[in-house]
Amino acid sequence: MQYVRHGPEYGHPESPQRLISIYEMLDNPDMSWKFAWIDARYATREELERVHRPSYIDYIAATAGKTMMLDPDTVATAETYDAARRAAGGFINAVDSVVSGETDNAFALVRPPGHHAQAAEAAGFCIFNNIAIGARHALARHRMKRVLIVDWDLHHGNGTQEAFYEDRQVLYFSAHQSPAYPGTGGLTEMGKGLGLGYTLNVPLIPGAGDALYVSLFRDILSPIALAFRPEIILVSAGFDNYVGDPLGAMEVTPEGFACMTRILLDLADQCCGGRLAATLEGGYNIQGLTKSVRAMLLELLGETRMTEETLIGMVAGTDEKASRVIGRVREQFEPYWPVLRNER
């Protein structure tokens, strides 16, 4: 329960209640017996330094036992350093469990979240960048050559983008609300040097819902992923694009999250032996977060498997405005991923 001891108990969107509600849902008799639990651990110094500067790790370590603001939105309390190390280590263990075949897939229900944390900066409620640390671990420990990170959180994962902006071993795909915090993630931000074309940002105007997200995943992400052939798929699973989230203006439902999960599971089956690991990012409507996590977990389990007919039905409502978004994204990415020409 160390994750719930991080941060202020009340008055902050990224509160312990987020995980408490999820744990209560998982403790219900209809859920508790369905899943295997993966032990968490502290990330080592070496593992953290694959993404973060030593001086920054020392800075966060010095917050232990104290309460202090790390940026205008991000607070450290007495146990934040240990909780953040355990969040990163918990996700690493999830990656290891999937790679070893101990579990078919995994979802690290941890906090604090991570995708805004940069090499030397805490931001947006994030301390250590859990997903980036997990990806670096897959490359270093498991000697992988190609890792796909899919980030569907409402907010752009600027810290994750920074970590891999010049790296072609990690393909980073983010669909996020724009304009919104942190103001990065434009369509033209596509990587640099050897990594050019391996950062794929899809900024979406407020109001995007299930049909547009599912269309993006089917028509843009899927063909690119099949061409990239990742050895594992990692997911920054934020649920602040849920309809009614207080920090967003998107309209994704629990069924929409399940559909996106199914598309990624099918990609994992085709590319990398089903290996998929997710970690919790945002989501601040407690009821919506809990419902959406439940929908994703049941899809990961295969209990509510979304069929091809369901997916087609989801995108049938895609309007002309959404089609134009898909077209602009395809035009931007085609020079780097010619496979998209076959999707016209």
C-alpha cells in the first residue's frame, strides 16, 4: 500500500483515492480471483539512471521525510521518494513477468504516474518516468531492439518523448488533447537524428471520443506497428480522456478503452508473442477511472473480448471532421512510414 501513502490525501487531483477505488473494485468477489498479482520492488539506482540524471535522483531522494513542491502541480511528501522508486520498480517487474511468460500481459496499477517526468525535472504530478524506465530496462536487460510505447493519456507525455527523441529503437505514439498541458506534442514533433520518424504525435481537439481513437489505432497505429515489429508493447494508460474527467474535455468511454486495448492485444499477438505491459498514468474522475480500468483489465483477461464487428461498429460513427484528422496524420507520417499509403 506504499503507493497510497504518496501525496496529499485531499485537495489534489492525483490523490491516493485513485488507487484506493481501483483496489476496492479488485477486491470484489467477481474480480479478486481472476488475476495473478506481481510483486513490486524498488527500482535500483542503475535502473533510474537509464532515464534520469544522478543529480535529479539525489534531489528527489532528499525529499524523503519532507513535504515540498517540486513544481506548481507536483508535490513530494514524506514517502514520495520510496513510492516513486517502487512505482518504477513495479513496472519493471511487470515487464519482466510478461517477457518471461509468467503472465500473458500485465497492468502496473501504481502511483505517482510518470510520463511527464523528464531527465532532470518533476512535472505534471510525475516523479520518475515509469514507462521510459521500463522501456530502457527491456532494451538493456532483455536485449530488445524494438519497443513500442503507446500513450493514450489525455496529456502529451513530454518526458517520454524527451527520453527517446533521438532513438529509433523506441517508437513513441501519443494521441492527446490539444491545446492542453504541457503544450508539447505537435504533429511536426517527429524525432531527431536517427530517431526522426520514430516519435508520432497525434494532437486532438477537445471532444474526441471512442470512434476517433479507435480509427486512429486501426488506421494509423496498427499498420505502423506491424511495419516496426516491436518485441514488446508498453502502454501509458491514462484515463483522463474519459468523458467527464475534471481535467479534460474528451469523450472516451470504458468501452472505448476496451476497444483500444483489444487493438493493442491483437498487435502484440501478431508482432511479439502477445507481450504487452501497461502502467497507470492519469485519470481524475474516480468513478470513471475505476470503470475504465475494470474494462481494460477484463479485455486484457480476454473475458470481454472485443470482436472485429464491434470495432467496425465503433468507427462507423466517425464523422467528416474525424476523417480529416486521420487524413492529416496519414499525410504527416507517410514519408517515414510508407505502409500508410496502402491504407488509403
